[in-house]
Amino acid sequence: MNKERMYQIVRLPHVSEKTARLQADSNQYVFEVAKDAAKDEIRQAVEGLFDVRVENVSVVNVKGKSKSFRMRPGRQKSWKKAYVRVQAGQTIEQLSAD
């Protein structure tokens, strides 16, 4: 898999209080990924980009919320989220809170 496809699959890290807790407790990282990405592709992309061994990948499709913007109804986009667990003792340095 080439680097360009890896960057298309793993778009950006999802940062929140819950993801920080997951990172500290269970060595899990959360990413926003492409909607057409499969678990195997996500595993290969994370291993290739961050040089870690991935134990497990779980995927969640997040539905967009209905919102109003200046009194006009609208809908946010749906997106795909991947929970990636890396092997014990390994970290992704760019995302570490330490």
C-alpha cells in the first residue's frame, strides 16, 4: 500500500476526553477514517504510518446529526471512526499526551 492511500484511509485523530482515557488505560487510539476503508486496510495504514504493531481494529459508523444553522434545517455529514489497539509497550508518539 502506498503512502498516499494510507493518508486517504487515516484522515485525522479523534481527540476527546473519552479517547484520552482509552489511550491511557487500554493503549487504544481513535481515528477518523475513510468511509470505504476496511479493517485490514486500516490496520495496514496505521502500521505503515506510525511504525507500530496493531492488535485489534474496531469500526463504528457515526451518523450525522440534524441541526439548524441560522434557522435553516440541515444535517451534518456521517463519518467512520476506527478504534485501534496497539501492542503493549508501543505508543504513537504524535498522539501521546505525555
